[in-house]
Amino acid sequence: MSSDDPVCPDSARLPSAARGGPFSHAVSRVARLHRIAAGRQLRSIGLYPGQEFLMMYLWDAGATRQSQLIKLLELDPSTVTKMLQRLEQAGYVRRTPDPKDRRASLVEATDDGCVLHERVRDAWTELEEQTLAGLDEAERAELARLLGKVEANLCRSAGDEAGCGG
């Protein structure tokens, strides 16, 4: 046995530190791969990962204060500012002073930004099919149900910082 060989070959797939949390390790791996796949879909329509969430909110809510977007996205203000700069340079959003408070900025989707709505919806549909390929409808429903329970558990333990809502 070389120094590169695992001490226990049967457990080589799971890192030793993750043996107490095989589900958590699997979820982390799946989340990473899902982000990679989503990134590919989004790059094909000219967006960076995360920008679609900002756009989704604007499409549904309309013009929104930049400070509200920072809270909703739960990202560092500088990250949201950079995201908005890129979206603005691409012509997908515009920022204007809030008429109710000139110190605040309102962000809204432009006509070009609204055109992305269907493309993002199609990308998410493709991602969904890619992610759930091989699962029948009953398995998909059961997976969604179980993940909903897991999400509820994590929301309870994370508290307000997770933005899970009431």
C-alpha cells in the first residue's frame, strides 16, 4: 500500500472528515455541480450566475431600491453594485434616483432586460430537465417534498440570517 492509498478502501469515496455527514457532503457536491451547470446555461444567454435572481426579482416586482435588492439577494453591497454595473453596461437594467429619496437609487429592467425573461425561463427549464433526467414524475415530486422538509429544517436552525421568511 502506497502513502496515497486510503487506509480503508471501502470508504474512499467519502472524505474521512465527512463520514458523519454523508447527506451533507452529497448535497454540497450536488449544489456545486448544479451551480456549474446553471453557469453554463446563463453564459449562453450573456449572464453571470446570480444575475438571473436579480433580474427575476425586477421582472416580478418592477422598479426596486438598490438597498432592497442587497437585502433580498443577501449579498455584500459591493457584489450587488458590481452586478448592477455589469447589467447596466449590457443594457439590461437602469438605475435612477428615487423620486421619494434622491439619496437612494431605483433599479428597473430595461426593454432589453425584459427580453431576457423568456431566455432565462428557457435556461432554467433546460437546467431542470438536465438535473432531473431519469427521474419519473413521482420521484420528482418525492424529491421536491423531501428537499422542502430539509429546507424547513435548515431555515429553523438558520433563523433570520437565512432570509427564509415567516
